[in-house]
Amino acid sequence: MPQKSTSSLLSNTVKPLTSGTVCRWISRRKTLSFLTGLLVTHPLLHAQDAKPVLIGIDGEFGLSNSTSAQAIELGTRIAIYEINQAGGVLGGRPLDVVIRDHRSIPARGVKNIKELAAIPELVAVLGGRFSPVIIEQLPTLNQVKLPFMAVWSSADAIIDNGSKPNYVFRLSLRDSLAMPYMLNSARQRGFDKVGLLLTNTSWGRSNQAAVEKYVAANRSPVIVETAWYNWQVPSLVDRYLRMLNAGAKAIVLVANDNEAALLVREVAALPADKRIPIISHWGTTGGRFFSEAGPALKDVDFSVIQTFNFFKVRPAELQRFMSAAGALGVKRIEDIESPVGVAHAYDAVHLLAKAIQQAKSTNRSDVRRALESMPAHQGLVRRYAPAFTASRHEAFDSQQLLMARYRADGVLVPA
């Protein structure tokens, strides 16, 4: 069978940002107008033989109420705008984006990786929120030797995958960092007994493994009850009450936005003396949790772990970011939904561009090796010194972690 042309492989995949998903007030027409104008006027695209270098995004774009993939796309496009304005890569080649939607379904994710790997000028892929999808993609990524940047997913197995060489790099939270931080947050707030409410997926099991390691080394807090649930469960209140009756003074929750909002609504409906604090993993911030929880959220003590918050960024980095974001219609940090996805993707693309420059090639193996040996880089989330090494494919450590809360207007702020 003849190989498909690049143009046919790209058909219907390079898409503009969807209106109302990342920035609530940016119109689709305005975004389309900007991107069309960029294609027409940018000098890089008029250079002879300036074939674009492509970066893929494989995310949960089609998942109802999800904002995580759209946030990753926004961060990617802001970084690409900056890089292209500065001259692109490899002597004047612009960067561009190829989009795939796995809808949180692992089989779709595997199919998407195979399709993306078949695009000749594509050098790497940024992944989405769902760890179970990426874990299923790992054998294929290793087979096709495609660099993959995990910019949201947190399961330890994504990086600890046993592959040599390892083509997966992470600019994101890791469960073995997240769970101790959440449990320490509970302890520091005086909650010596907690219940665990975990999703029945590889992500939930990754967190359970992190809990076991923590408990083996720490006497407090005590885990009094662990409850598991499946996605799209109709109610969580029975599990919650079981933990409460076991003596839990707080709940450590591993959930995405739908189930977290369900729990908040059910807890808010209980008498005030039966409402205990919820300390949440960050899957809740990848969708419309605030609107799904509704008025109930004000009656529940709810905090969520994050690696990044725009209100903590150094002024120089924030000004640079907002200058580029403003060209795409983003005027205020308060209007950016799912901020960790934006920031992680933004930094990842800048690191990829530097790796391409260092490799002096779009050869994927060369880019993978370059990612392991780059100089320091000042990013939006942190200063990477360096981001990765041959033995460390994790860009973040515990210094980036913080707890956040939702303001009355739905904006995440440091707790």
C-alpha cells in the first residue's frame, strides 16, 4: 500500500481553538481571523522551502464538558506564536499543530498515535489528561519511536515504563509526589484520620500505590477507609458516609470533574455537621467542575492540588506570556480555564523547539536525545536546569506543588 501524502494525513486535523472552551469570551470568528491572518502575513511562511515542523496534540477534545485538551492546545499555540515570531526553527521553518481527539478512549488513543507517527514532518506529540489512555499508548510509542510529552497526566507508570530508550517525557504532576503532598496538607490542617475515595482505573491504582508508600513511612494521617468508584457512577454519598462513619476527618479524592462535582453536591445536601473537607487531586480542574458543582461548592471545604498558578508567576515571565497570549485574544489570566494545561504545554513546546535546534534536525531519535541534554531554560512554571536528563524524564519536583481553591467567580487561586 502506498504511503499517504502529508496533505492527506493532515486533512481536517489542524484546527483552531474552539470557542468558549479555554477562554470563555474569545469568539470563534476572532480566533479564526487571527490564525488566518498569521498564515497569510507571517514572513516565515513565505520563505522558500519553509516546510512546517509539526507538533501533535492527542487529547480528550470531544469529551463533554472537558477543558483540559483545549487548554493544552492554547498553551501550545501561544508558544508556537512566540517561536514563529522569533524566526521558527532550523533556519526559518515555522512550527504548526496537528490535532487528534481520543475522547478519553484508550483504543482511539492508540490509533491516533499510529496516525500521527505516519506524518513525516511531525517530531513529537503532547498528551492529554487521562493517564489510562497514555498507559495504553506506551507500547505503540515505543514501537514507532515517537517523542511524547505528558503535559497533564500523572500516573507514575507513564514515565516508569521500562522502555530503553524511553521516548516519554513529563512536564506534569506525578502521583508519587501528589499523594504525599495531599496527605501532608491534611496532616498540617490537623486531620489525623482521612478517607480515600479513588477512581477504579490505573490512575486510581497509581495513587493507591503512592498512599501505601506514604503510610509505610508516616504515622499520620491514618487511612481509616478506602472506597473505589467507577466513572459515571450515579452517586458517591454512600461511600462518603462510610468513610465519615469510620472516623475520617477529611476526604482525599482522586477524581475528574464530573464525579467531584457530584460528590460536592451530595455533601452540601447533608447536615452541616456531616460535611468534612475534601482534598482533591487535580483531575477536577480539567473540566467544568465549578459550574457543575454550582452553588453547593460554597458550602463545602474543597481544595485541589496544582503545579502552577498564574497568580504566582514572576512578573517578567508573566508579561512575556501575556504579550503572546494577547495576540491570540487572551487579555486576562482570570479568563484562562484549566491553567496547568496551558502552562505545561507552553513550556513543553519551548523545550521541544530548543531540542529541535540542538538536534539540528527533525529526526525523532535525535530530538529525543537532545531533550535529555539541553541547557537551562527559564519557563513559565519554573526554571529548568535542565528539564530532563538521560536518567530523569520528570521535569517537576515537589517545589512546584501548591493547594488551590475556587474563588466565588470560579477562578483558581492559591489556598
